[in-house]
Amino acid sequence: MFSCYLVLDSSSAKSDLAYENRERGFTMVKMCSLALFPPLSYGQITLCESNNELLSGTSSDEALKQDFIPPSLHFPRESLKLHSRPESSSKAAFLDHSETLWMRSAAAWRDGGLSGLLNEITTSHSEAPKWLSVTSGCILAVLRWVSSFHGSLFPHVTLSSEDMITEFSQVLNWPDCVVRAFSWHPHTDKFAVALLDDSIKIYNPKSAITPTLKHRLQRNVAAVQWKPLCASALAVACQNCLLVWHVDPCSLSTRPSSSCAQVLSHPGHSPVTSIAWSPSGSLLLSASPMDMSMMVWDVAAESCVPLHRVGGGGVTFLSWSPDGSHVLSSTPSPLFRVWETRTWTCERWPCIKGRCQSGCWSPDGSRLLFSVQGETVIYALTFTGTPGAPASGFRGPEAAVVVADLSETTFNTPDGDVTVGGEVQSLAWDPRGERLAVLFKGDPQAANKPAIVAVFKTRANPVFELLPCGFVQGEPGAEPRLMQFHPNFRHGALLTLCWSTGRITHVPFYFLSTSGSFVGLGGSPSLPRLQEKPADFSHQSLFTELIS
Amino acid sequence: MFSTETSCWFIRKVICWRAAASIAWSVLLLPPTTAVFVLLSKFSLLQPIQTISECLSLISASSIFSFILLGGVIVMVGFLILEYYTVIPTIACSKIALLSQLLHPRQFINSIGHCLMGVIVGWCCAVTIGHRYKMLGRPCKISDGYSQMCLNEHHLIFLLAGAFVGFSHSLLGVIHNINYISFQIVQQHKYLRFKGSLPLVLKCSATQAFYSVRNYIVVYFFLGYIPKTWVCKTLNLQLEGSVHPLDSIAVLLDLSLLYHLWISATFLLFTWYITLLLFRIFVTEVYTFPVQSTFTEDSHQSLPKVLTDKQPMILKFLALQDLALLSQHSPSRRSEVFSLSQPGGHPHNWNAISGECLSLLAALTQRLAAYHETVATNGRAKSLSSGSERITSEPSSTGTEDPMSPRPVFLMKTPNIAFARSVGGSSQSPLTIPFTPDLDSPFASPALRRLIAPVEQCSPWHGTVQSPHIMRRAPKLWSTSTDLQVNGSPPPSPATVPGPKQEISKPSFLAQFLQNRKEQVKHFLAKRVLIMYLFNKLPEASSQALFADSQAHIWALEGLSYLVQASFTEDQFGVVQTTLPSILSSMLLLQEAVDRHFKLPHASSKPVRSTSSMEDSTYKTLRFALRATLKTAIYRITTTFGDHLNAVEMSAEHRKRLQQFLQYKE
């Protein structure tokens, strides 16, 4: 097996992404299609990567157990006590209709705002004066018409909030997931797991206590993230608000009270689908597809600064670069923005096909990989120049380049043909910048098109390159739903996967880091692209060595 | 007006220009605002075309004159804001303190100014709206036939409404600390920040105008006859008998009048709030100080020099903000901080910057410790004898703050206020609370001070501050500072000053007598409800007052921790290493003090957030921000240095504490 390199005209990449204006010469693009991957071993479970090879076995117990690998967890679906349906649907049955119209109107105003009030008055036309019910009916009709017009501009606003989270979440098939969100602590070995029953559990290998966090407002958790440079703070993106839990690591309590949680909410900013802490731990960003502004929270003071930009119709996904200099924010429309965090200005990047589904940053913050809905490629943006320099200003990228072609590829296995590839659900890059995991959506209808995780080897120096590593497979019948790399795994990279069965497993990738050290603040500037070719040959040999 | 500050280059060269720019922009924004106001005030749903023609017909000499007047009002408001702004809020710890703030002569001038400008804006609005509001007098027929000038009450009601709204704006400004200027957590461009806050300003002015007009109507309903008869007398106008007087029920039902009053009040508040907003945006803009000045005559403008200045506060704050930003974002300026002086090779820049930051932190630690001691001792039942023993030290305790902040403190105003008030503010001695010796504070109203001074003098807390705990603490602080000297960095000055100097003499008979009388007076007064109401401490206000200037500490912490983090890779000469032990120990000391403070009642209760007001309530949550920043700062250092910190010299207690941070258990 050998890898092939395609030389693409950058204009062909431009046909997919509309760029602002600048012209660039030919760009050498190395295509790394899925056909070059080691073949699928069907029915086997991927255990780890060792000596440049993915090892697999028939059961997860076979794994060469090491102390530093956290044990895998299992949350059987049956063990979770699920809520009965949300109260909105059952509310009418319990509402006391013998109350006066005014009491009910007040309640409706409190619960549903203006439209709730109008709705209440219109429906109870027998009690209300005729002119009142007619007027409110008219206003309601106008409101609905306006909102439907707005909905035709931005179709996502007509979705219910659960559907919206499903649509924009990084988790595959979010409503059906037992594990809805997962987050490693950035400095220690503990992690938080948000479950289907809206509770959050915190696991720490060093302690036997697993605190369970429950809160009245903690509904439909879309994302959780630990605050960097802090031992205790955990931000939770809920349906109606943001919660920031302060879980004392020394506490022996298994059920921290709701008073440990700060509630951050802003009118119109719900559901929250994505959150991102600044790597310095000082600010928290939150995004909602219904709100055109991205919120910058000062969590301790519970105050926020909305960063409003017209266009896009909302913000769906946020990703803060590890060096803290840039933030990716994608919108429900085919448009995403890259903010620089010094003065909070942004670059607009319109796409043609669809919205930006997922993105991830290289450890030094100089390169952004992202995938676009409806396309089967990974794009890269490269940011050169030092973002910290005061006067010179940083130089943004001129064009996005295609770094990987992920079109569907069929593998022959004993159980029949399996098609792999297609649209990307999420991307994850390990903190050393050596492994890139790509979660494919698959096709839930077709049996031979499963969702699967493909892992690439990446290298940033001396040139950026992408080499195939392999597919990560779980138990038969289990689909990967969510993945995250351990933030400081000493022996390489550790990929944590949450499966549709409710199992959480960890796949270690053992390798020696070439860069040696972790992220420096100022990453070395990447070399010009022209030098790419000679370097490629040197790695080709590495690649052949791997599969021999 | 700037008697003390004219000497400062920064006020002259930067702040004045920024203020001028903000005023210019608010005057430039006046035409569109006025246009919208005219359109809304003339609007009639039934005759849209007539509305437009009426609006166009307004362009005349009188309207241009009123427009110029409006511009003048904006300039005056801008000047008042420039004169009264503060970066450290004044927090009243009791009702009486708030009252004395309101009655302070300085504030009185402010209120009168706003009142007058309100009248002018009211006149302009009345003239612009026209119709029945246009003139103060109008010809009318008295019963015996010949015509005379009568009072047009509709005009008068506008003038008075302007005065009322202006006055209430200035009063509410005191209560809500509207003159307080906070700094943003993110640095946006001025235009974007302005655009982002515009909807809020509009909403605030509309709701505020609504409440003001409501209150005004009530006041006018009851007291409206006084100004009416006064105006009639002075201007020799007649009251028209045939027309309904406006201080009647009828006016409450006159929707058109109410609408015009509301829209005028909204216009007034909107233009003033815009001026305020622009001033805030312009003044808090980042100013980049050179770390190292190229020419000697500019050396007083370099960052290390500016940081050590005590006045003006705005300069200090902007310098600290610049320090926090440069430490975070710009490697080139960081390298200047770490650089050595050319002949000699001394790290002057780093020494000056770190020394100033450390002394800020030490000052806060001491302030917190002193507060804690007072609260703790006041909470206990004190024996009379111990009290009398302390009262003898009265003469030396006139400057109680001295042992606490021996350095010519960087905050000339507020720490005194904060400290004195909060210290005195425990429930045991409610009478001592609100008055401070500070001349610049609003409490310096002479009459009130005379009234209270005797009580204050025999208050017990002067003595209690000097409790054995402080004495015990002093050597500890001192030992850490010797540490500093060993390490070759300039000592953070407050720590090195020896403990309280105070000779304890025998309790005299007179002192005991005074003490007894004082207790009696206190008991007597405490039973009176009104006095209790006025003097009772507002919950958590003392906590807010303690942390009133904590934005400076937050920046100092951020600046230090980012610089230390960067020094791990960027500091070529090991400049930072020499100061690292003292940085760590002062942070840990502060952490300990802050932790202890948050265990007090009310300290950790969150204030209610008001969303629809121009009030900047950042100062209410500064203590939480400080706590979070402090923890993050320590973590930033421990995460960067990791186990290397074991090689740093420090006390066993601190090492234990630091170990907690290294294991992420805090």
C-alpha cells in the first residue's frame, strides 16, 4: 500500500469555499483518502496503538492493562431513571382552570412571555372581553407570521430546543445518547460525564467518591467543560441557562447541593449548545443558535458582554485555540467566524455548501482544521505571525486548503462490504498535535454504513502533514457517539470514546512525541509550503515501514 | 477645579482629550437624537403626512436656538461627569452615610446643576413640541373684558418636569454610584462597544423616564400649586379661571400630556446617558505606556514610574490594566520588563513593577486582616476593663489606619473610608459607623461631623484594632519581608514597617467614667427606632467597601502571574526567580486572608443584579472576581513551574498550602 499525493489547484478548493478576495498561487495539497487506511478488522475491538500499529482484540478485557489508563465505565440505559415528558406538554392537565383569567394570564406571562400571554387570552375567549381576545388573536397571528418569515430566513429557529441541540451538537444522535457530554479535567485525571437523566457524575481515579450533580435547571445538557487553572469549576450548557458548578475536590459529599452552582442566564440566550473556557481560565464563552450574539462571561462576577454580529442567525459551535489567541464560532448558516481575542474582532468565512460542523485547533493555535456540513473533506486554515505583537497585527490566512478527502470508501470484510467515510460529525486533535480523530456520521438507515472513528497521524513540523493511522472500533453493535482526547496523557495520546451502549472506553496511542515539549506560547512559524515535497518523501518511508 | 491634579501630565494630556472627544461625539449625536424625538413627539397615527410637514416646519430660528442650548447642556453634563467620575466607588455602609452623601455640598452643586439643565432641556422640549406647550404666558380674557397675560400651565409643567427629572437623575446617581467607572473584561473597539450598549441605554432611559414622570405627577398633584403661585407672582401673570388647573385628577387622564412628558423625559435622560456612556468608553480605553522610555525627560511616563504614582487614580488603574494586558499578550513588551538596565545590569523595570504589585497585595492582605480582627473581637463580649485599658491609647489612635497602611497609601480616599467604616460598622457599635476623617469624602460635612465626633472618639474599636492578634501577626509579616530583602528585591514597603507603636498605660479613672457614660448613651440611642434604622449597617456593604478598589488588585495579580508564567521560557537573566518566593508568599497570604473573609456572614452572599439601569454594579461583585483571579493566578504559577517550586524557599505552612495547589485540591 502506498500513499498518493495529489496536486490541486487552489481554485478547485475555492469552488467549495468562497473566499474573501485574496489570490494565491498553486497549493500543494496532500490528499489522504480513506482507501489508504489499514483495512477494517470486523468484529474486533481496537485496544491501543503501539509501535505504529493499532492492536485489536476480541474483548476489551484483553487490553494490556496499565495503571495510568483509567478503567472503562458502563452506564446501562436501563439503570437511568428518565424523566417523564417535559412539563410543558403535561402542564395543561394540571393547570387549575378555575382560576380567573387574570391569574392565568399572569402565569402565562411569567412562563411563556408575550406570546404565552396572547395565547392564553385568545384561547379563553369565553371569559375575556370580545375585543381583547380578538385583538390578541390578531397580534398573535402577526407575531406568528413574522416568526415564520424569520424562520424561512433561518430555518433552524423553528426547531424545538431539543431538536436544535441534536442538530448542532458535536455528539452523534444526541437525544438517544446515554452519555450526552463528557469532559476531562485539563490538569488532573478526573472527568465529568453528563447522562441521559440530566445528572452529571464526576469520576476521579484517586478517590472512591463520585459526586452526582443535579439541579432544577440542569436540563438537556449539551456540553460540559472544566475551567482551566482551577480545580473545581465545571461549566454546563443547559437548555435555558449556563450552570457553573463548584465541586470541592476535597469534599466527601456525593450530592453537592444546588447552592454550589452559579446560574448564568441572559434573556434570549437559550438553548446553549456550546461553551468554551479561555485557556487562561478567565473568561467563558457561550453560544446559542437562537441568539446572534456570543456571550463572554466573567463567571465570578456573573456579568456578560454580548458580542453581537449580524448574519448567520445564531452561534452553534465554539472552539478556543489552545494558545488563547483565536476563537472559532460557527453559525447555523454557511458562515463561520474566527475571532481574535485581543480586541475581539472577527474574520468572516462564508462557505458555499453548508455550515461549519466541527473544528479543532493545533496545540500552538496556528492551524485550524474544520469540516463543513455536506462535504466530505477537512479544510485547514493557517494563521501565521505572532498574535501577540502589538503593532504589526496578526496576519490571517488567505485561503482554506483541503487537507484530507474523506469520501466514502468500501472495505471488504467477512461480514460483507462496509462503507466508511462521508460527512464528519466531529473532529478532535490530541494536545500534542500528533493524532487527529475524526468521527463520521455514517448512515443510521443503512446497516453497512456505520458511524466510525478514523484516526490520522499528524505532524506540524517541519511541515504540516496528515498520515493514516487506522479505524477505532468498539464492540459489535456499538456506535461511537462522542470522543475526546485526554489533555495531558504522558505516554502519547489517550482517546476517550463514548458509545451508544452507554460504555466509555479509553484507547491509548503510545508514541514518543517528536516535538518533545508541550505547547509553547509562541509556536514556531510554519515554513512556506514550497518545501513540502522533499519532506513528504521522508515520511512516506515511515509510512511504508508501518504497514510492512 | 483640578486644583490638585493640574500638575499631572496624564490628566492634561490624556484624560482631558478623551473627555473632550467623548463630549464632541455626544454633541454630534444630538441632531439624530433630536430628529427622532421631534418625530415621535409630533407623531399622530391618523395624519402621517401632517406629522412630516410639521416636523419640517420646525426648522426655524427658535428651534436652532433651542438646539444650540441643548448642545450647551450636553457640554455642561460632560463637564460634570468629568468632574465627578471615580474609578473607586464610594460605598455607603449605612443609611445615614448615604444621607450624608446626598447632602454633601459637592453633591448639592451637582444636583443643582442637573436641575438647571433639566429646566433648560424641558424648555427646549416644550418649544419643540409647540402647540399648547409653547409659551409661558398667553393672552386671555379676564371676566371684566380686557385681555391680559395668563399663565400657561402646560409650559410650566414641562419646565418643572425637566427640573424634577434632572434632580432625580442626580440623586439616583449617588445612590447607584453612577459616577463609578468600571473597566470591561474584554477590550473591544470603541464603536463596537458603543453599538453594543446602545439598546441598553435606550431601555434604561425609557424605564427611568417612566418612573420619574410617575413620581413627578404625584408630586405635582400635591405640591404643584406652590411653584404655580410663585411664578404668577414674580412674573405678574394671572391664573386663568376658565381653564382646568393641571394639579387635578384631569391631568392624570390627559394621555397626550403624559405621553409628551414621558417622551421628553426619555429624550433628556437618553442624551445624558449617551454622554455618560461615551465618557466611560473613552476614558477606560486602553492606554499603552512605554515600559522603558527612550528619553530621560519622558521617564516619568514609563510604566514602572507611573505604577508607583498615587494620584490620580485613573492613571494608576490604566497603568495596571496596561500591565495586565502586556503580560498576557505581547512578548516584545514582556522582554522589556525582564531586561536589565544598560550600565549596571539591574532589573529595574521588573523590580519596580513587581514591588508595586506586591505592595498592593500586601496592603489588601493587611486591610482584610485588620477587618477580620475587628469583627472577631467585636463579636465577643468584651470586658469593661479591657475596653478601658485600650481607651487610654486614644491620642495615638486618631490615625487608626496608620499601622494598617503605613505607606502613603495608594488609595488616598477609599481605603480610609472603607476601612474606617467597615471597621466601625459592626453591630455592637452602630454609632461609630458612617463618619470618617477623610476630608474629601462626602462625610466631611462639618455640621454632621461636629454632631458625631464625640461619639466617634469614645468608640471602642480604635482600641480593638490593636488587638493581640495583630501584634502576633506583625512579626510574621515582617519575617516574610526579610525574606524579600535577602532575595535582593526591594521590599514591599508596608510589610516592613514595624508593628503598632502604642504605649499601654494604666486605666485611668476618667477613662473608665467616659467608657461607662458612652455605654449608657449607646444603650439609650439604640432603643430609638429611627436612629437604629439610620445607623444600622447595610448587609454586605462593608464587604463591598473593603474590596471597592479590587480591580487594581485583580490586574496586579493577573500581571504578576502572567509575567511569572512567561518568565519560565522568556526570562533570560533569571530576573523573576529572585522575586518568586515573595510573589508566592504574598499570594498565599492574600489567599488565606480572602478565605477567612469569605467565611464571615454576608461576605459570600450575592447581590441582586439590576439589568435595566445605567448603574454599573461591577463593584458589587469585585470580591468574587478577586477570589477567582487569585486562585487562577496561583494555579497559573504552579502549573507552569510544577515540581520546580519545591526548590523555592518558603515557610512550611506555605509549602503545605502550595502542595494543595500542585495536587489540584484547592
